[in-house]
Amino acid sequence: MTIDEIFCCYIKNMPFKFEITHRSSESNARLGKIDTPHGRIETPAFIPVGTQATVKSLTPEELCGLGVQIILGNTYHLYLRPGHDVIGKLGGLHRFMHWDRPILTDSGGYQVFSLARLRKISDEGVTFQSHLDGSSHLLTPEKTIEIQEALGSDIMMCLDECTPYPATRAESRSSLELSIDWARRCKESRSAEGSALFGIVQGSMFEDLRARGVEALTNIGFDGYALGGLSVGAPKELMLSLAAFTLPLLPDSLPKYVMGVGYPEDLVELVSLGADMFDCVIPTRNARNGQLFVRTGTLNICNARYQDDNAPVEEGCPCYTCRHYSRAYLRHLFMAKELLACRLNTIHNVHYFMALMSNMREAVRLGRFELFKKEFYSQRAC
Amino acid sequence: MTIDEIFCCYIKNMPFKFEITHRSSESNARLGKIDTPHGRIETPAFIPVGTQATVKSLTPEELCGLGVQIILGNTYHLYLRPGHDVIGKLGGLHRFMHWDRPILTDSGGYQVFSLARLRKISDEGVTFQSHLDGSSHLLTPEKTIEIQEALGSDIMMCLDECTPYPATRAESRSSLELSIDWARRCKESRSAEGSALFGIVQGSMFEDLRARGVEALTNIGFDGYALGGLSVGAPKELMLSLAAFTLPLLPDSLPKYVMGVGYPEDLVELVSLGADMFDCVIPTRNARNGQLFVRTGTLNICNARYQDDNAPVEEGCPCYTCRHYSRAYLRHLFMAKELLACRLNTIHNVHYFMALMSNMREAVRLGRFELFKKEFYSQRAC
């Protein structure tokens, strides 16, 4: 972390505010600062996912040490277990999980559509059965705001229908209109001061629908805007071309957040296109599956070639894992299904993603983002 | 940790040596120091188990922070995976797992008898099939020393047959004689300088056989003596009465180690009887099963009563877990099967055991061990 980044952690109790401090002259990349009630975030920022009130296997102190500025909490999971009422009663999600930096919460919509059973969508909201115990629930725009406010979120997201891919134009259109209506109701029902509410632009792979989404949501007016539905199976080129089309349509002065993305290459491309925020399970989930991110790409620690390899995951990497452990040890832990394997792998991957973002911010700051991109790609072993 | 204990960690490269510094006038409890090539251990000491080159879920730094002075590595597991040859080639177990304090290794015998399949015992050793892949192996006294020396153990244990409970006198007698013969061969085959080799007294529940074991092993001569077979199912009273009989027979000037024990009450009683060392999976395994040790006994974190309990596991406990997390959060993590649950529970339990041992040492030092025992039992909610 830079001194600026360390300082950011001490700026608390600020209302939500976004400020752009540098712009790349070679691309749409920009450097900014988001103030939230729980401190400042330097953008472009990557948000590790803490689904069930924990970034799997790590403590908050470890996350801070890795330079994590903000984490994501999943409304669907926390609503079902332990319940937003319980968390609210105990002082909110920050206190519950001992994390005092910013938290962004999703609306729960994505998990309702991807995890829950027997979904029934109406104008009112979506009825679903819990994947945990089959109990029936109704998630509405008003309900997701109630939950996110009980959790004490710093950045709340509107309920949307994440349009599946592929979808016809007609399906995408009606899905978009539903999301727009829900977004309006989310804004109307919010009551918390200080925290932010972001709108989510859907529209599947249709540029005119994406433009329609931007127009409708900006007319309602939010504190920031997200692109949804870009990580649901479309080819990478299509995803990037849609982001390239839509990102410039969003208000320049507000944060632009691409949800559910992605791999390091995606982040580099999307920062280049002007995106400010990202969240994804890739660094953490892939770590638990033994995939480790390095300059040249990835390595899978279960590979037999690492059995007696005394080198660290990445030579010169300053993360805790690389400073103290060999690939041979990490492979052993992974093969033996040891809990420490998840931890050490996660530490390395989160460090990789945080360093990538920090390096991109530094490149924008110094006006050499294109040079950064060139070096980034030159190191990849394709 | 006391200043003395912190200082201990910096005394390295000493050959094995045991010194008694205080004796309780009210019991057989004694305070001592064991020097090893990887530093000093204050006794009585509890040894957390690091089966597969890791104390499950924790880093070495966390173990040090908890006051752990020495850990146990399981020869059977490490021989099968990743292999003592691999660990030896990579610089030994300490370097492999990034732990620079003392390591005690068992002989592998206990796991051969409890985990492996198709065992066949002969005078030569024991043939067994790996529980991992069914491969066939022969463990002999010479082999266990070869493995433990390759691992770089500070305290090695002799191969013994852990006599099952119950066993007839005849079975126990022949099992004891086999263990004595194997112990002799272990001593003859050792080559490492500096590290220690302990003999293990078997003899099941027969006092005369235990006495015979002590006599035979002390005639061979070891650096310390362990009582084996006390944690294999005998009633607690019988276990304690056998320990009370056997411990005083062991050489007063050498460490006395009770293997595989135990619960806090067992440790208090056995320290009182003059035992200096213990190892057990109870603090770590029970943590992963949600059982947490507190002054009054135990609490099971999955209990519904903790769902919205904002109190720490134990009021006033200075461990990381109790300083930052509520029972409600720990219950949530446990119910959600989160990896962090294992970690936070293990931290608390290891802290409990380390604090218990430290308090017992302090009580012996100050000549008030009986007062300590009285207070310990008065807090239990029986």
C-alpha cells in the first residue's frame, strides 16, 4: 500500500463521495477516491467477496495487511443465515465480522436466480425457496433495501433481474424494464443517510437496451452505476465490447462498477475502458481449488511437478505465502486437504489481485498506463 | 508468555538437556526446562499435534503467539505423504513447514495400529497397507529412526506396539517384550547428534508389567521416558492410578511424558503426579467440532442459545478470538461450515491449553500448586 492508501483507512464517517484525481491520456482509465462511512477507497478497486460474513479462511487483519480496501457481503446468504435481523441486533455486519473498512452488499438477486429453487418472478418481486432448508421467501426491492440497511452496508445495490445469457431481445427488454422499475422502488424505499445506492444496468448483449438502461437509471439518479449480466457466460470479446459501449454512457463523475468480473486480463481491459470497481470470487475460489495467479498466468499447485519444488509460488513475490513456503509444501497441504492450504493459497491470490490494482493505479497516476498494459501482456506465457 | 518463556525461544542449537528448577512441596509436580537443538521448552508442557506438517488451520506465527513451545509431527503420515525423503531433501520438517521451534515426532506405530490396514506384526517390525492408497510398507525400529532423523526431529520416539485395551496379561506381557526389543533396536540404530530419543513404557493395565517395562527401558537408557497406552480406552480412574504407580518409577532426572492425554482435568492430575509432557489432539480436533474450552468446562458453539449471543466465548479471555468475535459470529461461521470457524475455534482452544499449562508452571514456581488445583476445580460447573 502507498502512504495515501494507508491514510485512506483513517478517513471515517464521511458521507459517500467520489472524486477523480487523475486521468490516463492514453485510455479511459481514471484514478479516483470514494469516501464512505467506513473510510476511503482508492479506485480502480477490486472487491474480494465475503459471502457469509467472512472472506473464506482469512481474518480481517490479514485482509488489511493485503491491502484490501473494501469487501462484498452477499445479502441473499446473510438474510437466510444468520439473518439480517440477528446481524442488525448485534450492531451490523461490520461489527459482527470485525471488519471496519467499507462493505458493499449486493441485492441478493443474483443468488436468488443462481442458487435458490422454485423461483417465481412477478412485478412485486421474486418468490424463492431457500437452498438451505426449502423455506419460502419473497424478495422485493423494498425488502433488499431493508436487509442491506440492517446490515449497515456502505454501498447498497438495487434489486435487478440478472438476465440469463443468451436471451432474446424481447426477453432482455422486458427483463430490463422490470429491473428499472425495481431500481426506482429501491431508491424510493431507502432511508439510510451516508451510505450509497448504486443502480445496475442490464440489457443483455443488446447495445440499444444497455443505452436504454443507462438513460432510465440516470433519470432516477443513483450514487454510482454498475454493469450487470457481464459475467453470466457471454464470450469475453462480447463482454468487453459491451462494456466498451456502455461505460462511456455512464455519468463520468460517478463510480462505474463492473459486477462479477474477473480474471486479471479482464481487469486490465476494463480499467482501460474506464471502470472503477470490480468484484469477483476468482482469487479466493480458485485459491481453494489450487489455482494460483502469477505474472505469467496461473499455476495449479496440485501438479506433480511441484512435489519437491523448493521455490516459492512466485519468485520475488512479497506475500506471506511466498516469503515462507515452497511450492512443495503448498502442494503437500493441498493434496492432504489441509485447511492451511486454502489460507496460504488465498493469501497469495488476494495479494496478486491487490498488487495488480495498486500497480494499475500507480500507472494511471504516473501517466504510463499503456506501458503498464504492454508489460503486463509481455509477461504472460500464452 | 513470561519473559523466561520468550527468552527460551532464542536458545538454539543446544544439545538435549533436562533440568528441574522447582518442585512442588505439596505434590509430585515439578517445573523444568528442556533444551533441544531448536530451543528451550518449559515444562510441564503441552504439545499440540501437527499431524501432516501443520497444526490444522494455524500458521507457525499464530502458534508462537499462542505460546506454543513444541509441536508433534506424525511419522506415519509424513512417511506416506509427502515422504520423509522429500522433506529431508527440502531441508527437514522445520524448514518445510516454517516452524523453527522444537518438534517431537512419534514413531508411527500408533497410527499403523489405528489407521493402516492389514497389519502383520513380526519380531522384525510391522507390515501394513497405507490408508491412502493401499500400498504395502514395513515399519521397523530401524526404519522409524531413519524417518525421524530425515525429518530432523528434536525428540524422537521409539517404535512400540500400543497394546489395545482391554488385553489379557499374556497378551500384554508379550506385547511389552516386543516393545522393549524394538526400543533396544531403535537406540542401536540412531545416529543423529543433539536430538533425543525417548523410550515408551507399555504394559497395559498391569502394574508389574509397567514396572518391568520401566526396568528394561532404563537399563537400555534413553533421554526421556513416555507412558504409552494410557489413552486407548481404559476408564479415567484406572489410567490415573496406573500413571500414579508408574511415574515415580521413572528416573527423576529425566522428562516424563504421558502420550495422547488429554482433557484439562487429566493434565492437572498428571502434572500433580509428576508428568512433564503431554500431547493430544483434543484442543485442535474438538475446536473443529465446535467444542470450546472455558473455565467452567466446555461449550458447544453450535447450540442455538448462542445465535444472538454478543458475548465472547469466555469473558476476559485475552485470545484473539475472544477479543474480537461474539459467540453469535462463531456459531454462524460454524453452522455455515466456514473455514474461519476452525481457525478461530482452534485459536481459542490452543490458548486455553497453553494458559492452563502456563498457570500450572507458575503455581509450581510459586509453591502454590494445591491452591491452583483447588481453584481450578472450584470453577468447574459439574
